Amino acid sequence: MQSRTHTCGELRLSDAGKNVQLSGWMENFREVGSNLGFIVLRDFYGTTQLVVENEEMMKLAKDIVKESTITVKGVVRERSSKNDKLPTGEIEVVPESIEVLGACRHNELPFEINRSREADENIRLKNRFLDLRNPAMRDNILLRSNVIAALRSAMCAHDFIEITTPILTASSPEGARDYLVPSRKHPGKFYALPQAPQQFKQILMTSGIDRYFQIAPCFRDEDARGDRSPGEFYQLDMEMAFASKEDVFEILEDVLPPVFEKFGKYDRASKAPFTRIPFAEAMEKYGTDKPDLRIDLVSEDVSGLLSDIGFDPFKDNTVKAVVISDFAESRKFIDKACAEVEMLTANKAYWFRIDDKSEVVGGIAKFISPIKDKVISEMKLSANTLVVLSAGEKGAAQKTAGAIIKTFGNLLPNHIDKEQYQFCWIVDFPLYEIGEESGELEFCHNPFSMPTGGKQVLLDAKEGKTDPLSIMADQYDLVVNGVELSSGAVRNHDPEIMIEAFELVGLGEDDVKAKFPAMYNAFTYGAPPHAGIAPGVDRMVMLLAGEESIREIIPFPMNKNAQDILMGAPGEVTKAQLDELSITITKTEEE
């Protein structure tokens, strides 16, 4: 046991009378009298109370700085004042000797260990070694380890084999910025850290591997947000040969619910089969392609009913309504929630109520009152109902309705069943979209997705018989509690179909060969149909732990500005290092 007979979370009343040796960090020392004091000793497994009862031991204990590492030999005895909140609360240890193994040389800590999560985040990250001593942080790291072990075990049980793919690879246009690594042996050329093992896992399918997975590190130079860490993240990457989306769905619907039920903050999770919602329906009904199905609110299109009531924001626009029954909150509540919607979307939310006498009151009631009976009838409204509305171009109205559902749903306990994990599949994504910046046809999600209908739908679009925007992709997203956990697809494994798909966005065969040379070449040697997905491990653990920030479940995360404050990265390097890599820095940020 490495300088200990027991851990600090192990001893019980049945151990009374035993001679033991414990090692850990001195969390606290409380002096009660000249010859009486209490030490709280903490290790990875818990805490144990030590009772100091003689002058010599008191002198020794008072000289030890908090958070020093110590080892203690002593006798276990029953505690007279028990603490039923601690597993070790029925016993205490009377030390016969205390030895400092590693002294803390700082009388002032940057934060109290047990309250580290209240400290400034940058101070926490700079002193992450102290932050991780907090039992709450330790529990998150332990949770992460257990979840990964459970995922690995489940995938192996489904006959997947774990294969690691390269970290140093070629730059590839996959949607985010690459992290580039200069080559010493090939001046002027660069490796890239993989944004995902996408091409490698598809090449594995052409290599005869039937079922592949790995807990894959991925690297993307993108900005941080609450559920996304800058720099690197991990995903449960998987791919199946001779597979359809049904095969992928079957695997994840079997693997994930037990993990969420066992390790999650809530012990309820969706059972197979998960709800499937086409993308267009999700946008129309929930205002997002990441719906939180724990909320029972939906939106409906009321443009035909309300666009000509004389209210300017509704005129010639899409109008969406979210009907909230059994509503008894105040005007102040409504205004605050509507303000939050506007903050999230930069679009206003409008409202009116049906009171307990079935009269229209509040908000835009004066515009609704002239057609009250028609509105109540067509929208099937009852007494004590709030109607919150959005208006604008179709996409903006849908997005605002989605924010209304999310905001009001989370604030109203009678409209959300929070204590569960609700999974759903979003399916039937469009293959193409018009780019916001370019104004040109672009791939909507993954250019490697198989178009629904295969080659013929692409040829029809090229000939002008169909609108390219109407082409669907055999692609799917996995969403849980309003958070996108993963994207996946049935892959486009046919080089001819791939070329046709890229030609619609203005890229020819030579471009495909140049951008994806290895994968294109592999496919020309006979590729099997294959499909896959890659749920985010960090995001998964964040949901299981009930954390708002993904940095709470990563051992050594970067901060919001993509800086590793603990290690000082990114940092400067010497001129000699740059010369060896044939790199010259022409301008620095300070200049």
C-alpha cells in the first residue's frame, strides 16, 4: 500500500483497536486546547480524523503547514462524537508518530481546496494540481475514467476492435482550422494534428477491418464555449463495414443508455429505439436541430392566422407560436423570460394570455382581441394559457421559437421533466446549403455523406431536374437533453458518386484527388458500404456530471483563450529551434 496500511476512506468501526498507517494531505488542523487538537487527513479515497492528545504531538502538528503530505502511524478507536455524513465518521486515529513526506512551503494557498470551484478560473487552472485535490474535482476525473472504461468494454462486447490512428498527418479541409506542425526533415512542409480520424477510419473499412473504434483525440483550432474545449477533445470514434444507419443506431442505443443510467446525475435514460425526427420537422416543431425532449413545448406556424392582424412585426413574415398551458406566472416573469430570448437570438418575443375567463390580455392583446374567437378556436387555446410568438424570415422565426421553448421550458417545472436523459436522432439532413458568406452552394455538414438516392439524384440536380437544396444526406445527429452528442453518416464510398457530389459545389475530380488522395485512391480498389459516428466523450461526461462547463471534467484544460496556463502554452521557442525548422517569425502580436 505504499507507506500505508489503509486509505483515508477505508477505516470503519470494525477496525477499532488496529495499528494503522495512513498517508495523505493535511487538510486542516484545529487546536481545541493545549493538549488536544484534530487533524483532517485527506487522500484520493476520502478523509479520516486524527486526534492529537499530547504536548509533543501537538507541537509537531502545529508546525505542519496545511496541504503538506504526511504519513501517520497510530491506533484506530471509536469516535465519541460521530459524523454520519462521512464514511469514516464512526472512527478516529490517535497518532503515535507523524512524518512530513512533502512539505507545503506556502503559508497562504491560492484558494481553499474544498472551495476551489468558487475561485477565478485562471487561478484554478494555474494551480490545477491543487484544484484537483478538491473531492468534487476528483469525483469528476474518476467519473471520466469509469465512463471511458465502460464505453471501451461495451464496444469490445459488440466485437469492435480498438485501433489507434496517427496523430501526425496531412492537413485536410474538414471544416475547422488545423493545428500545424512544421517538419524538420522537409523544410517548408507541415504535418497537421487530426481534426478527427475520419479518413483513417474509412480507409480501415477498405482495408478489411469490419468494426473499428477508439477513444480518439481530436484537434481543432476553434474558439471555446461552455460545451466545447479549445484545442483538443476526445470522442468515441466508431465505424462499421457493410452497415447502414440502422446498424449504427442499434449499437449506440444499446451502448449508451446503460452508461447514462449507471454513471449519470439522473438514473433514467431513453430506451431503444430512440425518437427519430427529420431535420425539417425539428426546425419547424422545436426551432432547433438539437431539441430537448424533456420539455413538452412545441412551436406551430400561425402565419396564416396572424400575419394580417395589423401588427407590423408580423406583416409578410413567418409567425411562430409556442402555447404554454396551465400558466400562472407574473407579468414580470414573462418580461424577464422574453428579454432572455432576445439576448439569445437578437429577435423579440411577443405574447398574449388567455385568462381564467377566456379573455385575451397582456402583451399584444389589442391586436388579437378582434379575432379572439378565431384564434382560440384554431389554436385550441384554453383558459390560463400563455402564447409566446416570434416573427421574421422563416429561419429567424424558427430560431427564436426554439429559444422561447428552451427558455420558458427550463423555467417552468410543470413543462419539463429534468431528471432524465432524453435521446433522439435527427435524420434527413440536407446535403447542401447556400453559404452565408459565399452565397454559393456548399456542403451542409459532412461532404463524405452518401446522398439519399445515390448517384441519380446528383445527376438530376446537374441537369436542372431537381433543386440541389432538396437533396437529402444519409446523415444523422445524436442529441441528448438539447445537446448535440455526435454526428454520423452512411459514408459516400463510391468514387463516382463522390465526384458528382463535389462537382455540384464547383470542385472537379482533380480537386477531390488533391484534397483526399489516400481515401479516394483506396475507394478505387473496392470499398464496402460503411457507416459510423463519434459521440463526444468530454461532452458526454459533462452531461453525466451535471456540469455547465466542459472544463470541469477535463484534467488539464485550456482556458477560454486556448492557453494552457499551468504549462505556459503556447510559448516562445528559441531561434535555434526555429532555424532547425526553417521558420522565420516576421511579426509578433506585440508588434
